[in-house]
Amino acid sequence: LPRLLRPGKRHSQGQHRLTITEQCNVLRLLLLLLNVGVVLVIFDVSWVYHYIRTTSFLKLYVIFNMLEMFERWCRSVGVDLFDLVMASARQPWRPFLPKFAATFAYCIVHSSMHLVRVLLLNVAINTSSSAMFLIIVTNNFGEIKSTVFKRYEVKNLFPIITSDIVERFYLATDIFFVLARMSVVPRRGNYSAWDIGYWMFLLVAIELGTDWVKFCLIIKFSEMPASTLEIYKEVLIADILLCRIRPGVCRDGTAESTTRPTLPAPAAPFRGIHSFSQAPATRIGFSGVPISTLVVIHVAMLLRSPCSLALRLPRATAVLFLASACALTFLAKVLLGLFLLGYAARRRGAIVRGLELFTKIKAL
């Protein structure tokens, strides 16, 4: 691996062994593997679960709100740290290692916060459904109170929308992790599968309803047209397209010409450094390494559990099943990328407003 990366070093023919994008992907994989190993060693899931279980409702509410606040801060810092370490991939080892260490420390902290959040949700479901309902209602009421009745500009509304996009994705993954944990425990608690499904559905419905009410009030009091949300979608479409085109391309997707006054398209940040799928993720402030760490940890937990289906199957069948699951996941990622690229390409001539805001808005 050090020979593959070799920051600041070139191959004998004057070329790097890997392209800058491939080096960044190797760095992300290295951070993911190191993060999984460290979190599995230093994070005692059983102790944290029982500590949370013995806390009162008030402490549970405070911890939940503190995690939500610090998670937003970690997400904002993490995106910048990843940009910094990826842009420094070809620097010498001495200036590169402190940046890599800072990003690695961020991954550990953010992954631990996600894991605590999953355990909080698990405890809230297993102990008292009324406690979970109160936490959901009070959190969403506080969110509406802190955001509405204020005037927003087009630039500073975008971070709120992207933050909600990422939080809804985290919510879906948290629910999946909680259901995965509850599916392998011998004791299911005091509630049936119907009760758990009801509270999960209520959780998602309240979160989505809160977002609808919040943005309706924000747009009303800020006197913004509803088409502002379409402009934000055009910015994401521009991210998908501009990270794939070469410099010197006009805004309509054609090459620059001296015979017509067509403005050139803005340069995509970190073009050629990040992979194509990373451009819109960076725009909305999503960091994939911490959440991927939780996926790996929970898959390992499911495989080690006594109720795991893999333990009942022959080893060759279990390996084939896991290989098929990985292949299907990879194909789904490729197919989703093709769908997004096709959707963006069909609308490349109707994103003029998004290109005007392309360099002016970003996530937290």
C-alpha cells in the first residue's frame, strides 16, 4: 500500500503508479478499514447500551439532543477534512500524515456518535414507547421553533435543506440497524413486532411531516418562490455533470466557440480528485466513511450472532451468499449512478439558474 500511494514520488517513467482519483479511493478504503478495526476495539457496545438503559428520560433527551448538535458539527468538519486529505494525497509523507491522522480521528468520533445514536434509539424502543414518542415530539418541536419565523436568503437556506436530506438518510439507516440488532437478540422486550413497526412508522411520519411544515413556513415568511427548491436541484444536477466534463466546455454542454458569446461552465471543485459519485455527496455534506463503518460493524454482528442464517448454512454456501450480496450492491450502485447521470444529462440545458448559484452555496 505505501508503494501504491507514495506521496510526492513518481514512477520511473515520470508517471504516478495510480491516478489521483485512484489514490483518493485507496485512502478512503484505508480509512474505512482502520476505522472499523479501532471502533470494534475501543467501543464497548454492551457497556454503552446498559449505561443508556439505566438513565432517566431527562438524561436520554439531553444526550439525544447533544448528539444531534455535535453530529452536525462533525459532519461539517469531516467534509472539509476529507477534502484536505484528498487534495494532499501526493504531498510528501511529513505534511501528509498530520492531515491523515486528523481525518482518522474524525472518523472514529463520528462513527462512535452514530453508534451511540443507534443504541439510544434501540433503548427507547425496548424500554418505553412513550419515552420514544416524547423524544420525537420534543425534538421536532424544537427544530421548528429554531428555524421558522426567520428570514432566509437563497444562499443560507440550502444548508438547512441539505442537512435534512442527510439526517433523513441517517434516520433510515438507524432504523435498519435497530431492526438488525433486535432480529438477533433472544429476548425481544415487552413489545411485539407490530408495536415496533408502528413506532418506526410514526417516527418516519413525524420527521417527514415536520420537514414539510418547517419549509412551508420558512418559504412563507422569507417570501421566497417555490421554484427556489428547483434551483437547488439544478445545482446538484450541475455537480453530476461538471465533474465529468473537461475544462473549456460551455454552459449548454458544447465546446467553447469564438463565434458566439456563450459563457463557460464554472469549474467543479476538486474535479479529477474526487470520484464522480463524491461530488454531489460533498455538496450536501455527506461523509460516507462513518456510516459505512456502522454497516460493516452490524454485518459482522449479524454473522457472529447465534441466530445468524450464515451459521446454519455450509461455509461454501455462506461465502457464495455474501459474494452475491456484495456483487448486487455494487451493481445497484452502478445502476443508480447511470440513472442519475441520464437524468442530469436530459436536463443539462435547463440548469442556468443552478449554474449561477453553483459556486455560491454549499452545505454546513
